[in-house]
Amino acid sequence: MPANAAPREGESGPKEQDAELALKGETQAEASEAAEVESWNAGPEYEEGLFVRVAEAAHALGYRVKASESAVVGSQDILLCELAGPEGRLTLRAETYLGVTVTGPREVVAKVRQRLG
């Protein structure tokens, strides 16, 4: 539908769609991110400064920490950070034996990977 065309009966226009997303607490970027999510293992959790370098790469792309938590479960240490940014949500996770993982929109994960070289 062209941007200046009125929606037909039973259809919703861009403003109505944005309002529906707002009621769900989502932005357009967050709503579309679910279809193209990727997880990438950046390396071992014991690699000196890796988690910080990954977080700095995400920060450089406009991502900010929304929530973080850490836990010890048996012999597993887990650090989890949820970030929000211009292209949706990103999750950084460091876990014993599993390494540092970046999960989020495919394009954003690729940009983080590229920044780490």
C-alpha cells in the first residue's frame, strides 16, 4: 500500500501497525528481528578480555545494556547481558565450557564479528 493511501476496511495502515507493536512493547525492528536470528560463538570464555571486546563492539554499533545477570550453577559460571539497539535486541553470554556467544539479528551479529576481525 502506498504511504499516502488510506487503508481499506479490515486493513491496518503504518500508524495502526506501529500502535499495535507499541501495545506489545515492541518496535518495528524488534518485531522483524525474530525471523533472522543468529548465534555466533566468538571464542572461549577464558580468553582474556573477549567478553569486554564483544561488548565494546556492540556499544560502537549503538547497543546499550538493558539488563545483565550472572550465576554459578554447579561448575558453570554464566554471565548474561541483554542489549537494546537500533536494529533490535542482542544477547551476550559467557558460559563455562561453552564460550562467549552473541545472539541477535543476523546483520548485527555479522557487524560485531567484523569489528572483532
